[in-house]
Amino acid sequence: MRLMKTLRSSVALTAAVLLTGFVASDFTDLSMAAMAQEASGGPARGQGNQGGQGQGGRGAQAGQGNQGGSGAGQGGPDQTSDSQGPQAGGPSDTNTGGGRPLWAQEGIPEVELGRLSVVRSPDQVLDRAFDEALSTWDAATMEAFYSLPFDNADTTILSELSLNWDNLTIYDSPLQNLALMEDILEDGDSQLPVNNDADILMAVFLGVASDKTLPITSDTVIAVTTILGYPITGQDAADLAEDAEAVRIAVLAGHG
């Protein structure tokens, strides 16, 4: 009996040793495999990164990061297209504040602008219009008009617009007129090779750029100049509006 018990104990001990060795070996192999997968990033983690990094981790790309498993990529579930990047606030514009273009911010009068609405164009569009205006300047046909006085003379800007419209060569494009107006607003001077008062030229540019049948008011001036980034307010806005409105009426009369 003692011998049988001893034999059974020996067999049990041997089996335990063998089983322990098998388990330890198997556990070691599994651990090494897991460590290798961890070192290489693993399929699940790799998909998470790829899903999140796409286009700054916004929108649908962030969702792919979650589907990838670990979500270890830059695109987390709380990142959306509303929270970051230039696409969140629309096209970039140098005349911006808080991610909104100037024409979309508070403080600008709610006034109908008509053709003047192109003032909301990006800076590069106005810059291109300005370059085109300078490149198409013809001294022989344009200098005389843009050098005329505004009133108190036999021949003025207003009389030429209303009585001699068909024979004039002037800037008619709203974009070009507003770009030329912005040029004056920047430093108080015009790059056109004419000898005339800057306020007169601004009145001509604004009046010609406007709709022929849409009155120009102080609010029009405030809105346009604020959007351009050089706001004119108060009495100065009222004076410019009065002169630009006279130009608009003269253009309307010239068109018949």
C-alpha cells in the first residue's frame, strides 16, 4: 500500500511538473506574441490611427478612427468639423475676426447693397480687379474725366455723367471701382495718375459701382467701408454718401 501510494504520488508529481512546464511555455509564447503585436502597433491600433489622422481627424475620418478599434489616432469621437480647421468657418479671409469675415460680423448696418455686394469678395479678388483697373487705364480717354471738379464749374463730373455718358470711357465694373476706392482708403491717396481730390474720386467710384436705382445712404457707406476694413462713420460717412448719391443720380440720368 505504501509503495502504491508512493508510486501514485510520483506520477502525480511528474504530471504536475509536465503540465506546469506546458502551461508556462504556452503562456510565455502568448505573452511574447502579445508583446510583439504591441510593439508593431497591431492591426486594431493601426486602423485607429489611420482613421483619426485623415484630414486633421475631422468628420467621417474621425468616425473611422473609432471603428478601427482602439481609437488611438488623432481623430477622437469629440472632434467634429465645427470645431477646428479652416473649413469650420468657411474660406479664409484676411479681413476676419473670430473666424468670421467682416461682412458677417456685428456692427455693420443691415442695408441692401445690390451691385455693391461684391465688396464681400476675398481680398485676392479685389486685388486682381485693382491690377486690371490700373492695366486698362488710358490717359487719352480717361484722365480728363477723372480730373474734373465735382461741381461749381461749367463742366463737372456730374454734368459729364448725366449729359455726355455715351462718349465717356470710365470704370464701370463694381469690383474695379470698389478696389480703386479701397486703394484710397488704405492711405488717403489714389494710384491713378490724376490730379484730383481723393474724396471726389471715392464718391465717383462708389456712385458708379452702385445700382443705378438703389439710393446710397450713410449706412451704405458705413457697410461698404467697414467690410473693406477701413470704416468711415459719422459726418464723413454722410458727406461721402451725399456725393456718391449725386453720382448715382447722374449715371441714372446719363443712361436715360
